[in-house]
Amino acid sequence: MVRASGCVLWRRSSSGGVELALVFRPKWSDWSWPKGKLKKGETARAAAVREVREETGHTCRLGPALPSAHYVDNTGRNKEVTYWAAESTGGAFVPGDEVSELLWLSPDRARERLTYERDRDLIPPTLAAIDADERGEA
């Protein structure tokens, strides 16, 4: 089992709505959430924060845990990805070999752009977590 961590990274738009960060991975030609494998001895939380920083150039504040994804990856390995809702606390994207593009999109536009259904499934719990956090219920 390959263990990985990631985040649904979000920020407030200038109009007050929520924008979600999607990354494009040219190796797999897909749009997804920032995520990656845990390093030896690394916690899932630390890996999620590291992957956001490496893939998006942003720092973040981890919020509530989201449902984990379980699937067979592109190389045929069983994979489990632990996710968190995470608010961007700043940064700037720089394209690289692993991630060549970053888009900030509304939840509806993100749902249309994401490659995998398992990623789309994380949008409703992310929005619920943001709402709960803003009401002080998180």
C-alpha cells in the first residue's frame, strides 16, 4: 500500500467566494489536488503541508480532515491518500517538472476541470468544513 497525503487548498476570492487550487501534472496529464507520498518517518499531516508547498508554492493552515481516497494508481499499486481542507496562507506558484500549472477555480469550475471523480467527491466536504470553521464549529 502506497500512503500519500494531500490537501484541498482554498482561499477567499476577491468577491468573497471560495476558490480551490488545482494542479496539472504533465507526467499523468491530469488535474488534481496537491498530494504526494509520505517520506520515511513523516506524518501524514507533515506530508500534506510539504506537498502543498512543493506543488503550489503556498503555505497553508490545515483544517479538518476530509475523506481518504483508496484506489489503484497509474502504476498498478494500491494507494491511500489522506486529505485535509487547507486554507492558503500565502505564496506564489512556480511551474516545475512535476506540476506545470496551478489554477484557482470556483468549486463548480473545479468540479468540471478535475480529472478524477474521487477528487470531485472531496468538494462538498471541503465546503462544509470551510462553513463550519467560519461558524466556529470546527
